[in-house]
Amino acid sequence: MISNREKNAQRIAALDERAEALGLKPGLGVADVRAMHPSLEIIEADPQADRRLLESLADWCDRYTPLVALDGTDGLFLDITGCAHLFDGEEKMMQEVQSCLHRQGFDARAGLASSPGAAWAAVRFPSLSMIPPGQEADALSPLPLSALRIDAETRAKLESVGLYTVGVILHAPRAPLARRFGAGLLERLDQALGRIEEAISPRLPVPPLSAERQLAEPVVHAADIENLVHMLAVTLRLDMERRGEGADALLLSLFRVDGAVNRHVVRTSLPLRDPAVIRRLFRERLAAAGDKIDAGYGFELVRLSVLKASSFALAQVDLAGESTCEEERLAFFADRVRARLGEHALMRPVPVESHVPERAVRMLPFAAAGKAAVLPVGEAPAASARPIRLFSRPEPVEVIAAEVPEGPPLHFRWRRATYRVARSEGPERIAPEWWHEPDDAATRDYFRIEDAEGRRFWLYRQGLYGAAEDMPRWFMHGIFP
């Protein structure tokens, strides 16, 4: 039995068949149960563990349909529209799901109907299992009001006036029911009867394209999985060619014999169709997962899905069949690195609209950088006017002497070394961005400095003489190659 705390008292929340045979019911106090039956084992509820178990069962049910939704703390909704013919009909499909769950040690009940509300009632009342389309009213009429999934307060109000079954509500005038008990009652009734649409929210996004292979013998080795990926990618390529699309994200789902599911996602920088390239990308992804992939007794179902697709532009290839587009080659290299090391392993600088040097470039993941909008800044400085790379943070510099207060330094000290300036260019004045900076932000004057040994630096003076009580300070922002 399982107990939980309710109103400062530990009470029974769930019990097994043995406890039911002894006449026990949920809601009894744990102290009373132990006094009556000391030999019974009572375990405190763990809602998080129960949730993980329910989610793992939902993963296992993905082999039947991609539309799987959680229903409370103890149920699942499976939308099997268009899937039942793969299992020789709806009834055989339901029997297979139940038998598989029973073999795994679960006491599961299943119900089948044309609406989620009717299926919910069919599961929870033993007199029903399958409700044919159009017979929802006849099947639900003798059931109590709890079959409509209404709250306890509304149900108590209905029972207080002598309304105990769904049939009585079904034949009662609707307008008085809505005025007295709220529109939610009629909404639940119409959902159960299939009069209004009730969409279930799948816990995972439904891919637009999928291909899968049910295996007679489970596979364990990575090489076998790669071969299956290639076969499924060939099938998907035909579908994508008909749609004129390419894959931007692919999902490989590996269903283990014991019900566990391993999922691996590969994202591409450019739309992709080539099965050989898809195979190599998943080879990198599986190699990166390494020991995290526990095949157990093997994978009995392998599914390859297109999570996201976009229009595919045909590109010219050479006589060897290789692409002549340098962008595609770079994208494929980046995709392999990202598949092995992660999305943030390869970054790309993207210009943004800002005159402040450290804000003029933003580092984005490779795939996101190719789709980021580049905002014009006007006439950009010459490439030789600024270093290729800047320090992550400007480092303070001690200026020993200068020709004039507003001019470049003659000597400066940086990182405990003194440098004598031989040549200088500047200043390049950059005012603060008032829409980002506070009102007291200081102006910067940048200088290109070359010392007596030919080393070139990029320094700036922060602040103006006479503009504030504090003297301007100097900083090193970068070094020229």
C-alpha cells in the first residue's frame, strides 16, 4: 500500500488486490490500518518517482503513435488515428498494448472510443472497454457523474438535487443546467459525447516525416544502427523530394526490448537530404554519446524522424558527385563538430549594430549565426584600423608621459613592463551609446600605438580632461598581429 499526508494525517492513497480483499479503502488512516493488519507493508508516496515512471511508459507508447499525452498522475492518452491498421485493427492494437504492459508487471486498463472523454470513462468503469462511434450516449448514460471528469464540488451539487447519472444530465434541459452549475458541466458532457473537439497535447512535438523499422532480432552494435539509419534516410529522402524540402533537424529514436527509449538529435546548418551525410552525422552523435547508450538486450525498433524541415535548393555537383559549394562543405564540417561536441562547440562571430568595439560582434552557435540578421552600421572602419581579436576585458594601462593632455602617450606601463612609443595614430573618438549606457558614461579616444621594437597596440583613453573630477584612465583593448 502507498500512503501520503492529507491535512496533517498520514492516509492510504493506493492499495493492491490483497489489501482490497481485506476490505481496506483509500483514505483510511495509516495508524488504523496498522492496528488492524500489522503485517501489511505501507510505503510513503513519491510523486516525482511516479511521474518519471509515467513518462517512461509514455516513451514506450511512442512505438504505437507519436501522439501520446499524460493524463493526470496515472493515465495516458494515445491518439491512434491512422495507426491502428499497422496492428490489424483497433481492438488488436489495444490488446497488444495491454498484454505488453502486463508482461512488464503493470496492472493496466485500456479503453477505446472516438473521443478522449469517452475513452477516459471506458478505462475507469469495468462495464466498458470499447465504445463504438455514435454510441457514446448509450454507453455513458448508466454511469455515475464522475465519468464526465467534473470537479467534486459540481458533482456534489448535482447529487444534492437528485441527479446521479450521466443519463439524467443528458436528457435534462441544458439552459437551466448551465445557469445553475456552470458551462463547464455541459462542456465536459459534449466532449465525452464527441459533440465538440477536444485536442490532446502530446508531450513531444509531432514530426512531419518519420520512417521506422521493426526488427525481428534486436540490434546492439553501433554499426548495425548506422546501417538502419542509412536505410531510413533513403526512405525519408524520397518523401522530402516530393515535398521539395530538406531536414534542418533529425531525431533518431531507439526503442529497447525492455521499453526504454534512447533519443538522439542532430541539427544541420543547411537543409539536408543525403542519406550518406545523415549517416555520418549520426555516427558522430552516437560516438559522442558513448557509454551513455545502454543497449540492454538490444533495440527492437528504430525510428528516424524529421523534426524540422525547410525548402531545399538544388546545388551543382562535380563529376565525382561532390558539391562544388564551399558553403555546403563548411556547413557539413560544422555539423560534424556540433554532432560530436555539442551545439556550442563551434561559434561564429556575427556583426551587430553598435559602434562600441566589444559590442560590434556577437558570438553565436554556428547554425544560429547563419540565420541571424546582420544590421548595417554605416561605413565600417578599415580592416587594418582595428585588431582582429580584442581582449575579453580591457586591461588597465599606466601612462607615464604624454606630449599634450589630449594626445597619445610617450611611455606607458602594461603588465609590469614599460614601453616607449615610437609612432602613433589617432584619436578615433567613440561616444557612449546613450540608449544603453548610463548618463555619466565616459567617451573613449582610441590610439594605434607602435613601440620602439615594432609591436603595435590598440589603446584608448576613457574620459575627457576637465569633464569630471576624476582624471581620464587608459586601457589596452587589443594587439595588432
